Amino acid sequence: MMVSLFDQFASPTLLGLSLITIAIALPWVLFPAPTSKWINTRLATAQSWFIFKFTSQLLLPLNIGGHKWALLLTSLMIFLITINMLGLLPYTFTPTTQLSMNMAFAVPLWLATVIIGMRNQPTISLGHLLPEGTPTPLIPVLIIIETISLLIRPLALGVRLTANLTAGHLLIQLTSTAVYVMLLALPAVATLTYILLLLLTILEIAVAMIQAYVFVLLMSLYLQENV
């Protein structure tokens, strides 16, 4: 049972080739490309409005130097939301349930923010490791603690996204399996369980969008400390 339960998180293969590349590249095909027409379609207009609102909120606490990251962070947000939402469809694969992929996003971006801080304002960046007014005997301990908390940030980003999506998918699969098993024996209980399954699906849609937003928001906060 446990093997089949977690089988949904294994990367699908076709003729021995992993299909995770197609799953990653598919979201970019779904977005409308810009055209030279004066009037855009409703989908393109809604997409532009969403990107504008999100970018405005994301860059609000950042100074001018952090605005260079607008394209990268907005693209990452749209990419994560699309992948998370596509993973809720039946017979699909969610690449963001793989910790390796999430860490591949988190580590380079976090490392880039740290390098920018060390390059532009090394005194302030290193000052975050030691709060002002710290007693002398506690200085070595606090430096070690703050260094560990700094190094653990990308791991927390990747694990948070992976754990939330994995838990939601497992709950949906367990609930749908219960509905299928009890459909003939206990139809009333199966109906109530099916309603619970619908509520869980709505909740998972919200989680898919919220977790993508939280991932990018925390990355922007790390960037704010170093620009």
C-alpha cells in the first residue's frame, strides 16, 4: 500500500526517458504570447493585470536596486503557480513535489542574494550575524546560531514547498481511495467523504497558489536584506 501511495511522486518515464522535462516546459506553452494587435484578448488582459499587481506588491518594500529582480521573481511565481495547478489534474505529475527541484530553485537564488549583500554592503551583511548590544560571552554562540539560520534558509524554502504539496496530494489520494472503497458498501458515508474530497481539492488549489507566492515572497525578503 505504501509503495502505491507514494508512487504518484515518482517521475514518470516513457521508453526509459524521464518526462519531468516535459512537465517543466509545458507551463510556458500555455501562456499567450504578446501580439502586435492594439486590443488584446481577455486572457492576455487578465494575465497582464495579474503580473502588474503581483509585481507592484512584490517590489513595494524593495529599493531601486532590487527592482532588477522583477522579471526573475515574477517569472518564477507564474512558473510555480502553473506547475502546482497542473499537478492537481488527474494522471499528471507535479515536479514541485521533488525536493531536488525545489532546492535547485532555492539555493542559487538565495546564494545570489548573499553574494550581492557581501559585495555591495559587506559590513551590514556581516552585521546581521551579531545583533547590536550582545553581551561579550554570548558573541561566539550567537554568531554560530545566526550562521546556521542563514545557511538553513534555502533548505527551509525547498522543504516547505515540497512538504505542503506532498501532504495535500496524499490527503486527496487517501480520501479518493476511501470514497471508491465505500461507494457500494456505505453509500451515505461515501457521499459525505466525497464532499470532503471536494473541499480538500479547493483547499489544495489555494495551497498551490499560496505556497508559490510564499516561496517568491520569502526570496524577495532575503533580497531586501542585501540590497
